[in-house]
Amino acid sequence: MTIPRGDAVALARALIQIDSRNPTLAPDSSGEGDCARTLASVLDDWGFTVQLMESVPGRPNVVARLGPSDAPALMLNGHLDVVGVEGMVHEPFSAEVRNNRIYGRGSADMKGGVAAMCAAAVNAARSNSRRQILIAAVVDEEYDSLGMRALLADGIRADAAIITEPTRLAICPAHRGFVWMDIALTGRAAHGSRYDIGVDAITHAGLLLAELEKLERTRESGPRHQLLGRGSLHASKIQGGVGMSTYPEACNLSIERRTLPGESVEKAIKEITDACEVVRSQHPQFSGRVTLSTAQLPSDVPVDSPIVKRLSGALEREKVPVKIEGLSAWTDAALLNEAGIPTICFGPGDIALAHSAEEFVPIEEIELATRVLTRVVREWCDETLTPS
């Protein structure tokens, strides 16, 4: 596929037209392989040194470099997988242009951003620069971040990183983490007429939910993050019961806790186990076992950090308003920051449209993001190395 060198809009449309649904979320999809190979081919044509690095068989990460491979590196990162297309109100992979918008699954989340970062890199990189631009387009961010985990396990590192997630061109240095927990509530099965021996596990789930709702109200006056506000908790799923005339012996409740930077997984779990103890103290027959399903860390970079200042300056010089916000969704930035790579998010599109029935990215935002990132890359490449 031939894409004009540095044409972000053409590249965005080409990527959106490829079905790269995450096969864990959409089992009828073949995954990100076609999208990764197409992007790799385009970047090779544009003069990058390109590698396809398989994190999962048939689902390769794309790693492309401009500049010396051992030089200080600025990483521009994005993910190639998209979620399912059920319920969409337009063709998911047509990349149709209407009202100066590109429509399609992944247009906002986040192929518009991937195209902008790649175009910016090739538009701005200097052939004689002593610094490096590293493009990392990864798989599986929408499920378990296998691509980013493999990238880091392979030893890929950078001095700083920008993930071009959809932020409406705001700088997003922070986002919450999450903890998923399951609570198995155990009652005693009995005929519906035998209140004397039956123990209702579903009612006990209700008692626990009421206690958790009290806990949630206390967060309004609890710890807050300057960009993210407070943490949160909600009940995600509940299952229980076998018949109308039977006391339910079991009820399973799934909880999501969104955590602020500085809040640990252990703290989140303890909140739930403490709530169980409160209910048990009032209802001795209550029995609830809390187990961790999965967890991801929050991400937080100081607003006065060098990478935030670098991007803020580029926005100012391109006469684009500087907005610094918290991002509502989780991203691979948490994994990069945990690895010691200061990482922020900035890109075209609105995260509110991600995974939605109607998904689009404004062409103007792709073009603005490309301009701003081009300036960031150019200034990075032109910066003089400090002698060691």
C-alpha cells in the first residue's frame, strides 16, 4: 500500500479500513496482524528502520526507528487493536469521510493518533540527529496489554513517551488504575417455605452493596487528585439463584474499584473485606470471600515534568490552546511509567466515542496533532546532547 510520505489523514484511513479487532474480545477476528504488517510496510517506505516483534503468535508489535539506535529516544506509542463492532450505526471499517470526520471502529481509539504520530516523526526527524525517534505500535491494549508487556520485556526503553490516545488534544499526564474483585457469597439452600433453615445469599449481597454504597459516599470528602478527582467503586455484575421456590445458596458479585495514584491494590481489597466484616458483625450468617480478578496501576506524571513542558511549549508555538487534564480511561502509560519512562497521553479524537455505536475522529484534530507532534519531534532531534 502506497501512502504519501507524512500524510497522516491518508494513513489513518488506511489503518481504519483494516479489521484489527482484538481476537480475545471478538473471536471471529484474525487480530492485529494485517494492520501491523500494513503499518510496517508504510513506515519502511517512509525510511524507518522497522521490526515486527511478535508478542503473541500472529499478533506482532511494530517497532520503527529514526536516528541512532543507541541514542536517547523519544517514544511515540499507540495500540493497533480495536474492540468489537456490535451495535454500530455505520460501517465499521469503511473509513468514510463525512463532515470533515473519518468514521470507523478505531478512528478515535486510536488509529487517528497512530497516524498522526507516525507522520509527525517522518516530517520532523533529522537525518543527522544524534537523538532517536521510536515508534511503538502495540497489540492487545484493549484487553491485557500483552503487546506493551512484551515490548518492555524485550528491553525496549525510551527517555520519555507520548501515547496518542484520544484526548481532544489535551495533555493528560494522569489516569486512574483499576482493581477487579469477585465476592463469593454463600448462603444455605432450602425450600422457599423454610425460612427457619434457608440463608439467602442474594439478600446478603444486597446488604453488602448497601455497605459499599455508604463507603462510596465517604469518598466525596476523601482523598482527591488535582487532575482526576476522587477514586470510585461500582458493582459490575451479579449472579445468583436457581429457582423461585429455593433459598439461593450462592451469589457472586463482581466489583470494580478505580484507584488514584498512590492507592494500592491491597488498599482496594481491604475496603471490601472490611465492608464484609461490618455486615458479618450485624448478620452472623453472612459469608463472603473476596478474591482479586485483575488489576492495573494508575499513571501519574507531574504537570511540571520535562515531557509535559515540552508538549505544552509545542502547543503554544503552534497556537493550539494548552489544556492539561486527567484522562478517564486506563492506558498503557501506566506500564511505561512503572518501567521508569515518563509517559503522557495526547492525541486527536474524543475518548467518549471509544467503543461506541458511532465512532469518528475529526480530520482537523489529526492535522493539528500532527503539527504539534512534528514540532515536539523536531525540537527533540535538534536538542544538543549533554556531554557525559
